Amino acid sequence: MGSSKRFWMGMFLGAVAGGAVSLLEKSTREAVKKDFSKVSSGVAYVVKNPNEFIEDMKEKVNKVRTTVEQVTEDVAFITEKVEEIKDVPPQITELVKGTKESLRKIAASGGTNQHIDGQE
């Protein structure tokens, strides 16, 4: 386990050294300073107003929950409609077969010039 500790210590020191080297560039230092300022002000706000932060989080969680429930309902509705559509082709097949049979009867009765309602 000693070499494992040595490995992780080396990784940590390498990360620190890499971070320090990257800070040699002025634009990187300014960007890090700006980001750190944003994070620290956010943390300070949370520390000073924990109840407000908790209420904000609860509100966001409720919005996510509501959205998930709505999406679940929408998926269930779409699934139901897809199942209904799957049942339509057999019904259409029966309708076409019935129409085909009716047209055969009309043709067999002798008049291709007859209208469907029986008038000429």
C-alpha cells in the first residue's frame, strides 16, 4: 500500500505543479481569479442564507419532478396511441376485403356502368 500512497501523492503534486505552471499566463490567472470570485460569492451567499438556498433547491427539485411526471404521462399517452395504431392495419385489411368483395358482386351483377347505389 506504500507505493499506492506514493502514486496518489505524485498525482496530487503533479496536478498542483501543472496548475501553478498554467497560472504563469496572465489571461489564465485573470480567468481563474474571476471564476474564484464567482464561486466564493456564491458560497458566501449560501453560508449567510442557508434557508433560502434550501427553499431554492426544493423548488428546483419540485420543478424537475413535475417535468419528469409530465414526460412520463406523455410517453404513456404516445405508447397507448402507438398500440392503437398497431390495431388499425387489421381493421383496414378487413375493410379492403369487404370493399373488394362488394366490387366483385357489382361487377358480377352485369353492369360495370352501374353506380354503387344501383342507378344507371
